[in-house]
Amino acid sequence: QLKLIVENPEKPVASGLQIKAVVEYTPKCAEDLQDNLTLLIDDDIVHIPVLGLIPYCDLEIESEVNFGEMIANNKLVSKQIHITNHGTTSGVFRVLYDGVVLLNIKPARGVVKPKSVRKIRVDICTDIPGVIKEMMKVELESRGCAEVWVKGVVVEQVLKVLGVSCGKVLKCINFGPLYFGTSKTEKIHLYNESPESVDWVAILEDNAIGGELGTDLQGSTDAVLHDLSLKKKDVDVSTLILCVPNQGTLLPYEKSLITVCFSPEKFERELEVNDASLIQDYVLFLRFEAVGQRGVCLQDLSGGAPAATRRHSRHVDLALMGSGFPVILSFKPGRVINFEDCYLGEKTQVVCTMKNESKFLPVTFRFRKAAHFNISPERGTLKVKSEKEVMISFSPRQIGTFEMKQIIDIIGTGVEENNVDALKTKSFHQIHLTLLGVCKSKRTSVVFTINPGLTPLISNATGQFVVRGTGQLSDTAPVAILKSTQTQIHTHRRNRNCKDDALIAFPNDRAASLRPSEWNKKYRTIFTKTERYNYVDPDFAYTDFEQLLRKANTKRYLDFISHLRQCRLEKEAARQFYIYNNPVSIAIKPGEGLKSPHISISDFPKEKPEPKILPSDENSMLTSRKLAAIVSKSTNKGIWSWLSPEPSSMQEKEDCRLTLTHKQLHQIFIGPSTIDFGDVCVYSTTTKELHIINNLTVHIWIQIEIEVAELQETSPLSQVVPPLTKTHIPVVFETTAVGMFKSSFSYKINKQHIGHVLVIAHAMPIELQLSTKELILSPVPGCLAGTEFRRTVRVCNPRNHPVGFTWRPVTGDRKSAFTINPTRGFVEPYSDVECEVVWRPGFNTPETGQFLLCVRKGNSINLKCLAKVTIHV
């Protein structure tokens, strides 16, 4: 099989020359050859090995595929294994697996080219937590069967609440007693004990079983039952509990510091009760949920789902307890304190005893400043069930009767603008005291003197006697002014006919004449009415130009006010016009004899109040009642179908570009998260609805991405959902392969936020069933000889696809005496068809027969028929 072709040289080979030898290999069988080629060089002998190898394939595959830790979130996880061919010819492989964990192995068979690598994709579904350890066998050409282990762990997404100091799991936070209006904070850690990131949101469960909202649990049974009416009131409990932050993202095995703040609020009761008994206990539940895991209502919309798909709820509950107490302070001698009458410059004192009636909390107080009253001490703290004396002094600074409202501020810690990181000391409650006091004036003797001449500033009615030593004169110079036409005393002859409106100046206003005066006014003396000199100081008086500016500025404001009034009158007139300008009003005034009908409250139809939807800003928390109200408003509308596939208007385009927060995503319901078609027949078409509920006040854009062939008929794959609207997308499942089907498809919200939906189906083959496989035909009692024997058999279709069938008689050497009708037909889904078998008796007629039920694209069933003939002698 080896041949050497060479021409040996007869002479020595000179330097730089060469000779060539050719070795040919012609294999005649599938075996490797080995030989030697001997080369003689002068006195040296060189042996050259010659090998003849046949072509072969050398396939190698990895022995293990490790998926690692995965979250049970209904996703389809894929891994690749490699088959390497180190040989010189192509190799064939085939994968054998009969388990249920591995869903898809593609390709299951194939060819690996020489010096190349072939990838095999292995898919598993993370729907059920557990440990995956499966073995699949791979048949490799020239290597035999290799074992490949598939390993992995599917765990649930676990959120835990841990204490900051202890680091242990925290189930409850007891804030203890607090005054109404104060706040207390506690810090916790939210821990993501899973290998994947999770987006979370905090929800306050205000309607959970076991919750209490302002109930006095220490009171009597009747009082507790009466307080249950508080739960029916529309109380926003998000003002009581504050969680910062209330949304976020946790990386794998990451902790986040969260501050929970409790601020009890006093609820109004229908009946007046004593403040001393007004104690309100609170028990609320704070739930930390993974975003989008609100499939309970969606399961109800879709008609339910298997328990296996509902049992995994990625959330953790934290109970919050606390009590609210009122500030109860008692005062002796009371809240109205009367002081003895005193004179100006004196003071009286009253001792007031303050007592803290609370059994649980101390009180920090502070008296505000009040005129004419002094308090010592102005601030302090009263311990539980303790008293303190306060000295209140009345020091009047003027004569009169005083009734002052003394404000006492109660100091505590509170939250300002939802900033729970820094609680500030503030006044959260006020108590009022009424202080009554009278200041009298001292009696003094009045000495009168004779007025020497002109009437002074202060005089009696006659101007003859003046009281001295009483009162204080003002610093300003007096100016006595009256109209010149009102007096003619000592008027000069030339001035008696003065008709102008000049002002009269008294003789004691000389100091005032030096002041800046208005340049357009005239002054005359009080006696002779002679026009007085009016001095205008140029340093203080307005110039002519400034006077015009002042008038223009005044006119501008007057015109503006007049314009506003005119616009208001025009709007009111237009409103009145629209009220009365209608076909109902016939312009008849009520005073002309037309009487208005009497309308009672019972005449108005009772409208069902719409659920109140509270505004959801970024700082406020989501509550279960808010979510229920939003869902109720969205689901009460009609179902929208075949919406716009893409944003068209400017508002839709603007809304669909928004990046939604975790709380907004939590208010969008897309589900159910697992669509289970159950047992379906191959070649059939089955439809389930994927519900979409948009509880936001903006548009959202939903885009579905489907890659598997079994779901390609699903349509539409893109929809713009309006605000507060529900719709659905029909998911169509078709398959031609028998077996278990599990796959997931993804969707995007506003091209940013991704979600997944798992589709499960059990594809069953096409088959029909018979009511019996052996049919015995017997004659009816009393029938004549030669009468046909008749019996029916039912053909049942247990699947969801119509099936065609054909009856074929199985005959041997003899002709069958049995007939069946109908011989062919269709059976509708989940129904049956009756076929009649007839046996006609005759001479030498066989009493047995057989039919073959041939199902189109399905199974075949044998039906044995036996005629039971009874001979009576």
C-alpha cells in the first residue's frame, strides 16, 4: 500500500543540489500502516518513519452544564454546550433525553464538520423552585455515548426586613405611645436574599385582616365596636405612616437602609367624648413587594390559574404598632384666672398649678409672651402624673380692663416636608388660658387758673379755666384750621366779601408755617382774614414736574382698578346672560304670578358615588385602598380592543417617552403572568387573553416580542393604552408536536421596561375513543326470524379539535355480514357521534366481524362485533 518513486543518483550530489523522492500511499482497508524509509548517505544510515493513517472524526463534548442560581420568575433560561471535532472528517451526534426539566434541546442531532465546533442550546423554565440535576446522553460517532450533567438551582426571590442593630429578621415595629401631632422614626434594612436584582415598592395595607385604625384596644367591648366605624371612613393612612425611600432597586444580596416614621393623627368621632379617654391604637401592615407582582386580580380576570403559578409571591410584610394619646393638662384654679384690681405701676400675682394627667408620656411646655402679664418659669417639662407651680404676674402698663388669651405651646418632635431623616422640635399642640385684670387710675386734685388771653390748646367749654399738671403735650406744633366762610369775627372790611375756599390759620400755628405746604392752597388769618404768607421750602416741596408725575401715577392706578372692575362686571353680565339665554327660560319674572315648583330631596336620583382616587405624588405612599380604587375605576369602563399600534398625537408621543417609576409600574397590570392552555390537541388553535390594565393618568405603549413558532398568530403585538383603560390581547397557541410546551415571551412598556409572560400547554395527539371495543348484538325479544340485529357504538372526541374518521371492515376469506353506518364523518370537539352496527342473519353467515376505526392524523381502534344467536327448540 506504500510505494516509493525515486531515481537514486549514480554520482555524488554536489553542494547546493537536491534530489526528490515521492512516497505514495494507497489504502486498501480501514487500518493504519507504519513503515520505514532507509536513506544511505555515504557511511551514515538514516531511518525515516512512514505512517499511513485513515481519515477519522474525533468528537468531544463538555461533561457538565451549570446554570448556577436562578430566580423562579417564569423566564426561559438558555445555556450552550459545545461539541468539538478534532478529527479530519465530519462526525454525527445525537442527544437523548426523556426527562421533564429540560424543555428544549436544539439541535437534538446533527453533524460536526472537521476542525470545528457545534453549539447546542439547552433551555429550562424557572417556574418551580428546586434543585436541577439531570443527565442527558449524547451519542458521538466513534466515541460512543457520553453523559452530560445539567445542574442548577432555582430559588425564590426573597425579600427580608432586618433590624439595623441586631441584623435579625424583623416581623414587627412597636413605636409605643406618642402624642397626636408628634412623630417617631425607626430604621430597618431591606435585604435582597437572591442572586438577581429586584425592583421593589412599599405598599401600606390599610384594609388587611387584623389591622386597627384608631381603636382603643384597652377600652370596653361597646367602645371598640363603636370605633370600628372609623374603618369605614375615607381616611388617608399614608399621613400616619411614612416610609423613606418607598421604592428602589436592590442588587443581589444588597441591603438598603429604610426609615419608617409614625405620626398618629387624631380622628374626629361622631359623638363628643372626653379627651382623657381619647386613646387611639394603630396596627398596620407595611408590605414590600417586587414591582409587577400583583397578579391576584389578573388571575380573577383570566378565570384563575393553577396553584403552582400563584404560590410564589415575592413580598414581605412588616407589622407596625403604635398608640396616639392626647395632651391632658389640668390647671388650678382653672383656665380662667382673675387678678385683683390694681393701679398703674403696681402688680398682682396668682399661683397656677399645672398637672400632667397622662400615664405614659411627659409634657414639655412653653408660655408665649403676653402684654401686661409675666410668667415664671416660662418653659419646662412635666413628668408623668406630676405637678408644677407657675407664678403669673399682672403688671399693667396702662389704665383699663384686660382680657388676654395666654397661649401655651406643647413641644415635641415632628416631620417637616416629609423629611424623616431630621426630626425637628416644634409646637404640635396649643392650650389657651384666659387672663382677666383691671388697672385703675389714681385720683388727683385739679387746680384751675384764669385764662389770661388767647384760648390755649387744652381748655374747658368756656375757655376761662385751665387745668395744669395733667396730660402731656405732643411734640408736633398745633395747627387750627377751619373754613373761612364759617366765621366773620373781626374780619377786615376789604376781606368781608372773600368767597374763596382759603383755610384759616389760628395764631398759635406759627411754628407750622415753616413746614412744606401744598402750593395750591391759601391760608388766611383767623381774625382779619388777611391772606397769610405761605412759605414753601424748595428743599422739601415737589416741583411742578414732580407734581405732574404724581398725578399721572395716581391716574394710572385709578385706571387699572377701574379696568378690573369693568372686566368683572362684563363677566358677571355674560354669566347672567348664559344662565337665562336658554330655551327653558321664557323671560317671565316670578313676581308676575308664576310660582316655582316645590322640589324635595327625594325627587333627585341617587347617584352611586365614584370611588375616590387620591392624588399619587412621588412622596406619598401607595396604599391598598388607593390601588383598589384605581383598579375599580379602570375596570368599570368598557374593554377597549384594537387600539392604535403606535403613538399618533403629540400627547401620546410625549407620554410614551416617559420613564416610569417603580410605583407607576406597579399600577400597570399585565397578566396573568402564567398563561396555562392546559391539554390542547395538535393542529388546533387555542386562544387565551392577556389582560392589560393601565391605572395611570398617562398613555403607555405596550410592545410584545414573540419568537417561538407556536405563538406566531398572536396579534396585535403593539398597542397604545389610554389612561385608566383596560384592554386585552388574544394569545393564540398552535402546535404540531406532541408533548409538554413551556416558553416565555417578553413585552416592553414605553420601549424601556421589560416584563415576561410564561406560556404552558400540554399538546396531546389527535385521537378518538370508543364507548366499547367489543360489541355484542343480540335479537330483541319477540322478533321474527330473519330480523336484523342492531346495536350502536359511540365515537367520542375528548380533545378541542374536530377529528375526521373512517370505518374500514377487516375481512378475511369470507365476506363480513356486519355493516356500520355512517362509514365516515367528523366529531366536533368534546362531543360524540353514534354509529349503528347491523348484522343480517343468513345461511352460513359468520357471527363475528371486525372494524377498524381510522382517525385522520391520529390513532386507529379495532372494534370487535359478535352476533349472539339463540335457538329455541
